[in-house]
Amino acid sequence: MPSESTVPAKFIARFLLGLSALAMLAACAAPTRVGSTWHATAPAEPPAGILVVGVGRDLTNRRTFEDLLAGRLREAGNEAWASSRHTDNAVPLDRESVAAAVTATGAQLVVVARLEHQQIELTEAVGRDSIKVERRRDTPLDFFRYDYKVLEGSSYVSTEASVALAADVYGVADARLLYTIDVVIPPRETRYEIMDEAARAIEKRLRRAGLVR
């Protein structure tokens, strides 16, 4: 067996590269974490009709997320609406526009999802034996929005984002905050994957809490 001093530098480089790849695979396999908090007494019966609100200025991302969550709720037998389908999207989302959407739909429950934190990982690979990982943490105003870096030449960049978001659940009858769901999603490659996983986690926790069917 070769001594430590005789181990080729190329072998060490390949070994370290392998460890990096295993660490990245482990991160991808990490499960989504979900927590929740009650702020008021749970209703005896699930309120009829849920309005889904995604907080953010990017209408495309907001509408995609709202449609995903509202669709999952409807599939489970609930009435649910995406707020972006019932508001004037030419003006910023505010309390009045949400109230108008509640009136238009007759929703008795409002789920407001907001992004709290996101971490972006840019992985640059050059050739076969070298790898560079750059981490950047940011708290953007836009909902599920993140930046991409494009490199020219033989290099390529893989972008992954992990996010932490919260969904506040309000009862319309007494305008009270009932419940908060906290979701932490580990690194995923696309915004759609993040939004779909967030919608799945929120719908499941709402059902578990008895707030929806």
C-alpha cells in the first residue's frame, strides 16, 4: 500500500471531487421539512372555500404557485381559487385587492404564502477533474425568483436553490390568523420543482390540521 507521501496529487484531486459529488447528491436527496403553529382555536369544520395568495411582484411565478396549490386543494374535494385570477394584476397586490377577491369568490379561508429566505448554489465545472462551488445567500423581494450566471466556453454552471417559506392561514369570518405553516425545501434545480413541492407540503399540512378536506 503506498505511503501518504507517494499518493499522486491527481488521485487526491479525484478523491476530493468524488466527495464533493457525494455531498451534492446527499443534499438533493434531503427531505422537505415542514412545521406548523396554531394561533387560534381550530374551527370545528373546515371553512368552505380557500383563496390562495402568493406574495410577490413576479406575476408569472405567483400565478404558477397559486394554480399549483389551488389545483391540489380542488383535487382533494375543496373549492379553491388562485387570487391572481380574481385581482387586478396591473396594480400591486394589497389588502384591498385580496379583500375584493374574497368577496368575488366567497372564500372563507385565505392562505397567504411568502418567501422568507433562499440560498442559491452555483456549481461551475471545468474539464473533467476540477469543480468550484460558489454559495450566495439572499432574501429577495420577489417570490421564488433567483438569478442565473451564464459562462461562455467549455465551462458550464448548474444552478440549484433551496428556499424557506411560510404560509399564513386566515379565517375570513373573524379576520384572524389561525395557523402558520413553515416549509424548508432543500436544493432543487428549477423554480417549478420548488413551487410544486411547496404546494404539496402546504396542502398536506392543511389537510392534517383539519382546515381543508
